[in-house]
Amino acid sequence: MTEFDSYQEKVRGFMNPKVLESSADTFLNALMGLSGEVGEMQDAVKKAWFHDGELDLEKLDKEAGDVLFYITLYCISRNRQLADI
């Protein structure tokens, strides 16, 4: 089992089993979650860039991890392995 496979199983374990019963629900959850997390990254950069704030790279790292979570969930919805995309 690769690290990608192991991570994918961990993501599956975090999910509500009822959502995982439907590939359509899993797909929508993945895309909506991904959009939200990327939006949070964009907002942090926007605030730092246009409002003279300091860019919080730790926050961006956390959000990048959340993006990976939702990309992995997308793979689950498509019955694909993370390592294959």
C-alpha cells in the first residue's frame, strides 16, 4: 500500500458513511469543499496583497492540506486512486 493509498483510506474514514453511499453526493461534497478551501486561500492572499497585511503562510499550508483532502474525496467519488491522477 502506497502513502497515497493510506491517505485515501484515512479520508474515507473521516467521511459520513451516508455520503459515501452515493457517488453523486461524494462528488458534490468534494467539489464544493474544494471550491471553499481554494477560496479561503485566495482570500488570505487578497487580504495580504491589497490590504497591506502579512501573508500567513501557516494558514495557507493548512488550507493546502484541506485542498488535498477534497481532491482525494473527488478521487473516491470517481472510484479512482489518488496516485493515478
